[in-house]
Amino acid sequence: MHNDSFAAPVVSRAEIVELADKARADGRKIILANGCFDVLHVGHVRYLAGAKALDGFLVVGINSDEQVKKLKGNGRPVQRETDRAEIIASISYVDAVTIFAEPTVEELIKAIRPDIHAKGTDYTEGSVPEREIVIACGGRVAIVGDPKDHSSSELIDTIARNR
């Protein structure tokens, strides 16, 4: 995978744990954001900006290709996981990226123990599925980004209709 010096590192689970531990030892909060990020749109950028505004080391977990297909259906993902990771890593708000293969982000939460798990506005603090795991790991949930009126699926449909 291509990764230049201006991009955040795209790393394995073991490496993300090391990076998070080092950032924490340096006195930084660990913030975790996650998603498919299949077809990037402004909602994704605003979500990541909102997560970074929580003032910490921003780790972004990206769903693997297999999990995106299970979540979104046939024809998805549009872009491979390594490409999606590289695109997210190029966003200035992001400090590190990792791909997770599990059906949920819970194992990544257990591994890096984020101080804050940032979720988009399609959730409330009480409806975040991983909320109890985050709390059990000593963290909290924060809702960030703009209203959920952007969608990769809708963008893909619009492109398909206008071909």
C-alpha cells in the first residue's frame, strides 16, 4: 500500500495498539472513529473533523471489504479496503488508520481502549451499539459531525441514474 510522509500511517492491529499506547503515554487522549468510508463525501469529512475537534490522537477503524459487503450488500464496497484506508489516511485530521475484519468495532475498542469513541449524528449517545464496551474500557461516547443527510449509497445511486 502506498503511504507518503504526509499521510497518517495505515497499520495492523498490533501496530495501532502500540501507537495508541505511545500517544496515551505522551498525555494525549485516544479518539476512535470508524466506518466503511466506501465513497467519500462531505459528511465523512465533517465526521472526522468533529472527532479530531475532541482534541486527541484520532484513530480511524475501517471495515474490511468482507464486512462492507455484509453491511451494504452486493456491489459494495466500490473501493478496496486498502484504497479506502489510504484515502482516509490522507485527511489531515487523521493520526492513524487500521482495518478491522470483525463484524463490529468492539474488538478494536478493547484493543486500544479509546478515551472517546466518536460516532456520527445518525446515533445518540444512548443508541451507540458499542457504548457499554467503551464505558467498560474507561471511555465515553461522543456524537460528532453534521446532520446525517449525506450517504454513499445515495451518491452511488445518483451516479448510476445519471450514466
